[in-house]
Amino acid sequence: MTVSKEVRRLWQLPENELYRLSAESCNLNYGNKVFLRGLIEFSNFCFRDCTYCGISIHNKNLYRYRLSENEIIDCCKNNYEQGFKTFVLQGGEDLSFTDDTFCSIIHGIKKATSGKAAVTLSLGNKPYSSLKKYREAGADRYLIRFETSDPEIFHQIKPNENFRDRLQTIDNLNKLGYESGTGFLIGLPGETENTVINNIALTVELNPHMVGIGPFIPHPETPLKNCNTGNTGIVKKATAILRILLPEINMPAATASSTADSNLRRELLEIGANVLMPNIGPNKNKINYQLYPGKSCINFSTDFADMQKAVNDAGKIISMNIGNSKIKDLENIKTKGAI
Ligand code: SAH
């Protein structure tokens, strides 16, 4: 059966049956553990003109900030001492961070954590040569969502990016030995049920180690300000189908989901998500990393308490383990000749 047919078959299942299967699949692979990743939003400067994103050049009413190299490394060091073993550096596409700067930051984090913490990057679409440099500097994982599988919609929301290039990047990440992460938005204008089904099928075909999806939330300072927030029921359904089709991936319950619906984080953990990404950056900057309005994680303590509650309510426990993807573990075993 083709991937697309299998997605359609799962899409037709009664929801309670679908969620039972996805919860079972998550439990088989990750038990009741939820991995934590420390997220650092290092800059909200961005030269891109993505029509959905609140830190794109469309937003003229935003205080722009960037963290220094030392601030980023210190933040990882302090949080490593608190138990975090994975750091995700995400930012706007800020040209003042060169490849050399990123390599130096990666080296700095590895040194500050005795090489024991995983470094994940989410820097947008980068050429193969840059991805190779970051990998050689020690980066372990890279997140880049394709956002939508429909090339027409992609062109509307990212007028200056090339759809095929973005897909190629995901392939490049796999070739370079990263744990690759991708995913998409739910509820972009022009999207139909078919688009979501194709988004899921494309995700499966890209062979990622991690998948993050979330509802689109319109930002008032962007061209899409009058659109609706993505349907959270569809976020649930897509999460469940992805967990069934890609049982070994790491899958966060994204912050946008809990912003759109305060119960959604718990619900996603119950049906297949196994990762949370608390924002460990300086509190003063969080309000300005405005991908969308109403962001729920602008104070570490309250945000962390909310996450703990969602994990408890979902009947799970937090794990501070490095949380490698099971897919990668298997590949490692294979290359060592054990299987
Ligand atoms: N520039 C980087 C990082 C983008 S921010 C890149 O292109 O990969 C990370 C993710 O936030 C994006 O991939 C997008 O899916 C999500 N995002 C951006 N704006 C959003 C919005 N208005 N609502 C919900 N999610 C959004």
C-alpha cells in the first residue's frame, strides 16, 4: 500500500481507535517518558518575508534583539548544570550570525558541557556547505519544517524560498548524519484535508528522526493577519497518524499547540508526542520572539510548572536523558556491525 493510501486509511478510523493505536505505539517505543530539550531563541532579526511569521520583515512593530555568543553558551552551561542535556538553538535568519559564528557557538557549547550535551540547530534553509561545517563543528540535530507539501501554498507563504530546495535540505541533513527534524503547519490559507494528508505522507517519505507540527496562529503584523487559527482537532489527528506511521521518531508537543488550546499539550502527550521544549533563554527576550501572538512560554518557572502538570496529567514522567531518536540508535548499532 502506498504511504498516501495508508494515511487515508488511518484518517478514516474512528478517533478513539486512532488515538488508542497511536498511544500504544508511543508507549512501545518510549514508554511513559517525555524528553526535555532546552530551547534558546537566540535572535529575532530575520531577513525573510514569510507571510505567516511574526518575526519576518513584515513586522515593523517589534523590538529586535540578538544574544551574544557568550550569552548563548552561558545559558547552555547553566542549564546543563540543572540537568538539561539537549539544547535547541532557534532564531530568525539573522545574517550577522555567520557560519564561523555558529561553529564557534557549537564548539563553545560542547566544551561547556564536556561534549555530553546534544546541540540541535533550527536556522532555516542553509546550503549543504554550511550544514557540513556545523556538523563537523559538532552539531547533532537540525530542525527544518517544510511547512506545507503544496508547492502553490508554499510559494504564497514563502515568496522568496524554493520548495524543492527546502526538501533537498532535509535529505542533505540525513546524508550528513544529523538527526533530522521536519514537519508542517496546520491551517495555512488554501489548505484542504487533502493537503494535510499529503503533508503527512511527505513527512514519512523524508525519513526524519524528529517531527514537529503545530497549528498556524495568525500574527496581527503579518499579511495573514485576518486568517483563522489552525484546527486543533486536526493537529491531534495528524500527530496520531504520524506516531503510527513513524513509531520511532521523537515528536514534540509544540508550544503553538498549547497557545492555541491550553489542553492540547496534555492531549498530544497522551496520544503520541514524547518531547517538550521549555524555553530556557533569558526571560526578557521571550516576549519579542513573536512567531505568533499569545505565546504561552514567556516565564520559565510558570511555563515549566505547566509542562510538569501536563506530563503528570498525561500519566507520564519527565526524562532528562539526551533522548536520541530510536532511529539513529538503530543506525549506530548497524554501523557497528551488531545487527
Ligand atoms: N527560520 C527558521 C525557523 C522558523 S521558526 C526556519 O524557517 O526553519 C520555527 C517554526 O515556527 C517554523 O518552522 C514554523 O512552522 C513555526 N511558525 C512560524 N510562524 C508561526 C505562526 N504564525 N503560527 C504557528 N507557527 C509558526
